[in-house]
Amino acid sequence: MKFVDYNSPEKAILKNVFKSISDMDMWICNIIEGYIYEKVDKKNKHGYREEYVLRYGKKEGEYKEWNEKGQIIEKSNYKDDKLEGEVKRYDEYGKLNLKFYYKDGKIQKQEYCRDGKLEEFVSKIMFSSDFILYVKNTPIKKIK
């Protein structure tokens, strides 16, 4: 288990309880916080490296994923184990490819980047092991 040194709400509560923080008190705060937060840096089922933080066992905050060549392929944020805000997906060259917007784990908006310009999806994305991106009912790109 890797510990994360955050200035968490939990640590603030502990600081108030102790009032005068000695070295021992800070050590206790860090241990308690280590049980709350865990930094994860591992390979996922696709063999890609991913990095995120767990808070009480749920994803919280920034999520990053890299391909086998070390190129970033996703940047997103989680709140209480649900996607929240902007999700950016990149191609194998590190160029922005897709953007999604989530609120409380539900997708709100989807955009596809073509020639450096973002276009909102008008049609659906077909998901399988590979999926084909459709914009205005025209197949644009097969993504593996």
C-alpha cells in the first residue's frame, strides 16, 4: 500500500482535536490518513499503466492512463468512484482525440477531435472490444 500525504478534511479534524501538534501527533495523523487514502499505480487489464487515488476504497480525484509506449491516453477525474467533469482521451501520438463530460457518473456531452477541432457527437458510439466512432451517422474511426 502506498500512502498519500494530502491535506485531507480528516487530517484537519485530527489537527483540531490535538490542538498542539507534536511530531508524534503528526505521525498519528499520517497513519490514520494512510488508511483513508491509497495511491494506486498499476497495470490495468489491457496492460496499460494507470494512476489514481482511492479514498475509503473508491476512486477520488485525478485519474491518468498511459499506453505501453508511455504516452498518456486518458486524463479524467473521479468523485466518490464516479466519473466527474472532463474526460480526455488521446491517440497513440499524444494528440487529443475524444472529450467526454460527466456529471455524477453520467455522460453529459461527447466530442470528437477531427483536424484539431472538436465536434459534438450527434450519433451513438458502438462499444465492443473494438468500437467505431460515428459522427452524424457517418463512421469516422475504428478505435481498438
